[in-house]
Amino acid sequence: MSPNSYEKTDVILDSIADGVFTVDENWRITSFNKAAEQIIGITRENAIGQACKDVLRANVCETDCALRCTMNTGKPIINKPVHIIDTQGRLKAITISTALLKDGNGKTIGGVETFRDMTVVEELRKQVQKQYSCEDIISRNHKIQELFDILPQIAESDCAVLIEGQTGTGKELFARAIHNLSNRRKKSFIAVNCSALPDTLLESELFGYKAGAFTDAKKDKPGRFALAQGGTIFLDEIGDISSSVQVKLLRVLQDKTYEPVGAVSSQKADVRVITATNKNLAELAELDKFRSDLYYRINVVKLSLPLLKERSEDVPLLIDHFINRFNIIYNKNICCLSDDAMAILLSYDFPGNIRELENILEHCFVLCNGNVIETKHLPASIGKIVTEKISDSSKFRTLRQMEILMIEQALRRNKDNKTLAAKELGINASTLFRKLKNLDIKI
């Protein structure tokens, strides 16, 4: 290649906003553009001729080099997220793409790698997570945001809390958040699923037993209240406990004492009690199916958690959260969902709520070998349900149609109140008015 050709190539590479470098078959850098200089912090003169791993210094260079993989397989890699260390020792998030470099005869003479600085994107992601999260709970829904605002005050007190919500809505997450924000956070948080144990076992599990209390009681066993001493006990599915256990639990709440099975004396219970249920305890109390005095004791503060289908604006946030988690668990680099896959999940009602969404995404991670989750990776039942749901209406396959759907749903849920709909969507009212006009949405 003539000197003029090299100069022309440099001009072209320097006009690209992404970092670009090429290597020969010995992994020595042969070209290095201006964006690469700025991102990595090393000049072109110092980079050319060096081994690429000594310049890029990425976390995958030694064990999972993307460029080496492409050179070995001939397959390009697109937008693989990695971290590098720049010349000032700072950790930077980038995405890299690789391809083979061939001469005019089609012979492989090296490779080319492009990379994009994701530092700003990562910072924005952290700001969004901070803005829309409390402990491990993530939401931009206005109802959940209102709960975020009062959680510190609830945690600061030592009152009993009742959390109502359907299965999978995150009741235990809220209970843990209250504990972690409270003065009891240095002590234990003990969770008990009351519906998973029969009455006889539940009583001994909660209050413990003394040696000789029954045939197999060889020695004393502390109950969950003893284990939670000084901390918090979370009683999930409280609506399923029997009347006899209700009586004993009422005594704990009234007198702060309990008796282990087979004991002749009471023990003190310095424990905060948080309960949860997927039933309407007020109705059960009116029907004498749940003790009303116990209901009033556990219902000092009540938190009602909405269904996931009532907070559809949280689905993308939760998807992003679970993708980050499963990337670590499965050692993968999946970045996102395709538009079609996202459209299906935004149209799904999630009868299992957040837990079901988590399970769906884990299913996708098992099947997906690329960087993007496609519709084929979703459970077949989900696609079938959504297809049947929208069979009588036009399919939305673009972001514009998705945006129209979300705005219309928010307006419907808020009875056409634009201010409340805008708050739920996390945008200004003026932005919503502009979108209504631009998207030609009729109210």
C-alpha cells in the first residue's frame, strides 16, 4: 500500500467516533485511530507495534479475547461489553466488535476491532437505578415511588406492618427493605412461609420446643422468634394460619412473650413483626375466618403492592435489572431484548408478577447464545397467550406503536387524567401533551 493510501486510511479512521485499531497475525497493532487514543489514553505512535493486550488492557484479553475468537472462527462479534483500564488506571466500560481483516485475494492478514466508550451510558444507568430504586426494589411506578417515600419513616418506628399483594409482587423485598432501613438491621431477618407448614409444625417452628415435649424432641430447639431476637420476623401468607396459632401470635404482639412447646415459663420476644398476605384479611375478619383482634394488631401500617400489569412502565427497568444479574450468574454478555420480544413482554399480563418475569428471563438466558434475546428464546406459552390477546387488533412492531400503547394504557388507568398519566409514565405533563399531538392519540 502506498504512503498516500495509508494517509487516506488514517483520515477515514479518524473521522469515526468509535475507537478502531487493526492487528496483524502476530497480534501487533498496525493502525490506531484518534477516537482510540482518546478512549484508552495512549497515542497512535506508542500504540502501533505493541501487542493489543498491552494497549487495550481489557478484562477479557487473557482468557476470552474477542479478537482471537474471531480470528479462530471467522465469526464477527458485535457489541460485547467489557471493561478496560486506561493509562490513568481508571476502569472504563466499553463495548467491542471484531471482524477479520483480509487482503485483496481474500487471505486473512489480521483483524480489526472497534470499541465504544460506555462510561456515560453506565453513569446514566446508575443514576436511573438510584432514582428508581430503594434497597433491592426497582420501580418508576408512582404508587411504588410513594411507598419509597414513606419506607424510611415506617422503618424508623417499631410498629407492626402488613404487606398486601398477590404472589410475586415483591412482598418479602419490601419486608427486607424495612428491616435494612431500621435500627434492627444489624440483627437477624427471619422469613417464615406460614402456608408451607401444617399447624403442628408451624407452632414449633415459630416458638421452638423443649426436650421431651413430644416423642422426637431429644433436645431443646429454638424457634424462629428466638432466632429473630433483636431483629425482624417476616410471616408470609399470614392469612393461612389456624385459629390456635393466631391466638399464640396475638399474645406475642400484645405481651411480647411466648411459650415454646412443652415449656412451663414464658420467654421475652424483642422482635419486630412484619406480615404479608395475598388475601383480603379485612373480609376474612368480617366473616370470622381470621381473628379481628389479631388483624388490628398486625395492621398498624398497611402497604398494598400493585400487580405488575398495573405498573407496565416498570417492565423495561426490571428486564434490565434481571439481565445484569443473569449475565453474572451465567457468565454471558446479553445486552437487551429485540423489539419484538420486548413488545410481547409489554403485552403480557404476568399472572405470576415480578417472579414470573424473572423466571421468563432466566429461561431466555438458558436458550440464548447471542447478545440479544429474540422472540424464539421466550417460553412458547407466552407468545401464544400474547398472540391470542392481540389477534383482534393490529400488531404493534415498532417503537412508535409501543409508545402509543403505553400512553393509552396509562390514560385509561388514570381515567384520562393527563397529569396523573404523565406522572405514572415518568415524564412531564408538557411532554405528554406533545406526544399526544405528535402520535395523534385521541382521548
